[in-house]
Amino acid sequence: QVQLVESGGGLVQPGGSLRLSCAASGFSFKSYLMSWFRQAPGKEHEFVAQIWLETSTTYGDAVKGRFTISRDNAKNMLYLQMSSLKPEDTAVYYCYAPYGNGHWGQGTQVTVSS
């Protein structure tokens, strides 16, 4: 059974940093491209970042230069280091695995506010 469990969200001031984690199980994690998406209230899912193997990365325009995606295949972990956070980064952040029909985690709330 595939499980994706996000953690690390919280309340942070503008300009601050957070590191999100996603613990994956139930599939061959190292074999799959992994992604982060986010959803702000009243908006659709927005692509944040993806990583293939351990060094091939792509970022959404809204986060490019501020966020860094990484993975640890030995630990089946996906990470998102977020810096220079802005109020518009406030959203629920999800990790996504394209295994089978695709799997989402339950999400972790990130709130950027002073």
C-alpha cells in the first residue's frame, strides 16, 4: 500500500524558511520522479517542483530561485527547502508520486504571515 506522509509545515514570517519532508513507502521510491504541489484556498493545485534521480530538477516559476527540492533514496524521503517565503506561498503542500494511477499525501499547511 502506497503511503506519502508530509510534515514540516507551520506558521512562518515573510522572508523566513521552512523545510518540508515527505516519507514514502509501498513502492520503489528511487525509480520514480517525485513532485511537490500546493493548493491555496479557492485555487487549483499548483506545480511547485519535481525531481528525477537525485539531480534533475524542475521548478514552477513562482518558486524558482527560492525553493530547493531534494531526495534521499536510501531513506525514501522527499524534501522541499523553502526560503524567502512570501504570503502568497501560503497553501497546503502535497507530495505526489506517479506510481500506478498516482498518489497524493495528506498535505501539510504552510502559512506565511506576520
